Amino acid sequence: MTAAELAPIDGVAGVRLRWAREGEAVITAIKMDALSLRSQVALPPGARVEGVLVAPAGQRVKMKIHGSRRDEVGLFVIEARAVDWTRTMRESVAAQLGEK
């Protein structure tokens, strides 16, 4: 997929990240190490993926994908588990999302 073919992710509230391979995503919810995201690209269940948080800038993150499905606007709703995140990282993302 080229950048021109990716669904726009602007306007989705949450913590933005860039996937290591292509595209962007937004973390929309976090509970313990369970993550919900909206992504420009589909990821298969079982995949281990890496990305970089846009804020705080440059923070590398890893996650394992549990499932993804396409929504009505062309983005993918992804359920994942945080891998190797420190408590500080989880708390920072939760704070940005307004969660405890």
C-alpha cells in the first residue's frame, strides 16, 4: 500500500504512533497491558510489531496483535497486548488518554 492509499487517521483521538514498517495508528484505550488501536494498516493475529510513539517523541513500543477488523471509514480496529512496556510507559499513555 502506498501512502496515498492509506486511510486518513487525522481526527482520531488518542496517542499517535508510527509503525516500524508503514503507516500510523492511534492508541485509543489502555487497560493494564491490553491496548485498543485504530490503524491505517491491518495486522494479523499473533504478529509482534514495533512502532514509535509520536509523544513522548521517539519512545519505541512493541505489541502482540490479538485481532483486527476494518471499520466503516477504512481504518482497522486492533486489539493488542503491550510487550516489554515499563509501568512508566503504560502510565504515560494512560494519562494522555485520560485513563487511570
